[in-house]
Amino acid sequence: MRLFSRISQKNALYAVISLMLILALAVVGCSSGGNTSGGEDQLSGTIKIDGSSTVAPISEAVAEEFMAANPGIQVTVGTSGTGGGFKKFTVGEIDISDASRHIKDEEKEAAEKNGIEYIEIPIAYDGISIVVNHNNDWAKSMTVEELNKIWAPDSKVTTWKDVRADWPDEKLVLYGPGTDSGTFDYFTDAINGEEGASRTDYTASEDDNVLVQGVAGDKGSLGYFGYAYYVENTSKIKSLGIDGGNGVVEPTDSTIKDGTYKPLARQIFIYVNKKALERPEVKEFLKFFFTEGKALVAEVGYAPLNDAEYEKHLKLLE
């Protein structure tokens, strides 16, 4: 009996030790998961992004999915406008700048002065959408000349009838991006022939959601902003077709991507600080952006680039 008792005690001891080993292995296994770099230690750190509110929906969607796969990394996305983003980027305050236009010469000079080297990377196609209130039952399209008539610096247009004689004598209330916005720069150049040339008596904001709310709340309103914000709010606002000289073209994924939505189709970009690329979390984020992130571009309302272009971006990272 004493022999059986000792054997039982010994077996019980082995069982306890085995259980402790299993628990220890489980803890180690849990702590090594949750990253996209395949078996390496979990990445950590903070990635700072700011700039265009047009590009922000893409960066936000990619950041959300990336952080879910990499819980040790925090990605922040601001929307201070393309110009506002470049102000921070060119002094080294952020790692990535979202931009709905190319960097300007004075911004290049600021970056050079502060020792900031960067890479410009196109990420998608956008079509600046001209939108009206959902209850507007008279306007279906506009010509570039009519847009210029409305938005020119010396414009005298105050009603819809001033734009087209058979439209109602309804007050025209305007909404558009602020002067720090790359969309403002692109639109004024394309429509008014000079970057920054615009009437000033309109409600301006670098936050496109504010512009959506303004147009949605006033029957006589008209505004312009990135295509994704129109797609997200089709129950509140309507887009107008634009006649750039070859007939009326509606903004769609295909007309934006093939450039027939003239002259308001364009590429949008991110600018990456080369020094930030030395950090593994930034490099992994960008790899994720150009692989899993491709599908998110279309999900948030923009036209993706061709796969070959994203492949080229991946090679750039190397």
C-alpha cells in the first residue's frame, strides 16, 4: 500500500509539472503572435500621418487594419489639409504626409533646409466631385465654363439663375475646401486657370465632412470635395456630371481612372520621410499598405492603381 501511495504521489507530481510546462508554452506562444512580419518579435512604436482630408479615408482604413494585426503599433492620422500636412512633414514632425497634389517648390525648399529627404508615392485616383443638395431637382450637370463663372475671383453669381437662365432664382450657397487644401489648389488651377484663384465668400473647411454637412443642410447649396465623401453620402447629396468639352461625364470609378472625367480626375499621394523608413514599423506599415491595403482603396470610394504600380512601390521600399 505504501508503494502504491508513493507511486500515486509521484504521478501526481509529474502531472502538476506537465501542466505548468503546458501553461508556460501557451504564454510564450501568445506573446509571439500578432504581427505581419512572420515569426519575428512583435513590432511596436508610433507612426504619425497628417495632411489631406481627401486621402485620409484611405490612410485611416489601412491604419485600422494594420493596427488590428499589429497591436503594438499606434498609427495616428490627422486631417490638417495637404498644405498643413506638408508644414509638419517638412520640419520632421510626421512620418507620412497625405497629399492630394504634388509638393510645391517652397515646400521642397523647406524640406531641404531641414534635412528631410522623402519619396513621393501615388496611391489612388480621385475625381473632385461637384455636389448639390439631394432636394435640388433642377441641376444635373455643369460645364467647366459655368463652374468658372461661379468660382472665379471676380464672380458676381449669387443665385442659380445667374448660372443658367432656366434655373430657379434660388440663392446659391457655396461650400469648398480651405486654402491649405490640395483639392483647393487643384480645383482652382483646373477651373479658374490659376492655383489659388477663387472667390472667398463661401464656407471653407479642410474637413470634407463639414462640407458634406453644409451641402446636405441647404437646398440651394453647391460644393466640391473628394469623390469618396460623395460616395459615402449619396443619401444626402447628389453629384453633377461635368462637361469638359467632350460631353457630360459623371464621376465614377472608371471615368476617374481612365481620365475621361475631365478636368477633375487626378492622382493622390503619400509622401514618406526616408529616415522614417529605417524604422521597421514604418516599413511594415507601407508593405501592408501596398498589399492588403489595395482592397481598402476601393472600399472607401477611390479608384485603385494597377497592381503593377503597387508592386513597383514595394520594390521602392527595398
